[in-house]
Amino acid sequence: MERIICLIAGYLCGLLQSGYFYGKTHHIDIRNHGSGNSGTTNALRVMGPKAGAVVFFGDFLKSLLPCMAVRLVFKNQPEMIYLLILYTGFGVILGHNYPFYLQFKGGKGIAATAGLIMAADLPMTLLCLVSFVLIVAVTRYVSLGSLIVATIFVVWMVLFGTMGAYGLNPKLLPEFYIVAALISGQAYWRHRANIGRLIHGKENKISFGSGKTK
């Protein structure tokens, strides 16, 4: 029951589409511009750096806050609290990626994943942040940085989960790994077109001078 509650609550939080609502304040539907999704990178591409920052933090907080709330609500269940955090974050990502009231056309879930990562593990957050910044600075591929973060996340969860870092009941570890893999898999699935362009050298690069991609 706790799992279902966390997943549904997360999905409802994920429905707060920062990019879509910010775009509406500027009289555009961001899904009809750029790459067609309502996430941070497309907001940056279509509306500039300010919009990118607003959308990122909106999507980041809608994941961070409910995941942190899980820590408080389920503090008396330390043997499964991190599993419930993953379920909540996964729900947020699903709500962000597939909002029912927008014909299931949302974003790619990276900012929401970042909020989950920060709620779950600060050292992992620092590693993901440094990795993302370095990769984007060197290659100018936001998508590549996002995929690396998704990879670090699932590897970290499995490695440190196995080491007992999260105090989980050992019987819950397989489920913990599966949910972590599903979260990471969402990033890869939503970036499948980007992966194809990366392979063929046709992916859009971010321009640090203008704050937009080209």
C-alpha cells in the first residue's frame, strides 16, 4: 500500500508541468516549438536562459519536495524508506513525462530525476553534478550529460545498496534495483531520438554564448 501511495502521489506532483505553464504565461505552447517536449532544454532553446532556469528548478523541486516528505512520513520504517523514495521519484518522473491532461506529451524527466537524486544521496548528487557539467562543457551535448547522470544513478544505487548503505531489508534489494533501473531506463527511453542523433553526429549542441542550442 505504501508503494502505491508513493507512486500515485509522485505522479500527481509530476503533473505540475513547469515548462508548459511557463510557456503559457508567454502565450506559447512549448510543445509546439523546438524538440516538442516541455522540459528544461527545450525551454532554454525556445525561450532563453531565464526560462530554462525557471523550468529546471520547478521540475527539480516537484521531485525533491515529495521525496523529502517521504523521509518524514515514513521515518519509522528505515528498512524501506529509500525504496519508497524511489517509488515517489519514479511517480514524479512518470507524471512529468506522461501528463494525462496534455495527451501524455511531457518532458524527459532529467530535472525530476535530479530532485530524486538529491533527496536520496548527497554524495551521488555531487558526482552527478560534476559529471554533467564537465560532459556538457566539453561536448556541449546536454543529452549526453543527462544519460551519464542516469547511468551513474543506477550504478550507484546497485553498488551502495549491495553494500548496505541505505539500511534496506535485504529482501527488498531486488525490488530496489528494479525500480532504480526503471528510473534510469526512462531517461534512455525518452532520449532514444537523441541517442540516434549522437551516434550519427547530428545531435544539437548547446551554445554557451547565447544560452540556446543550435
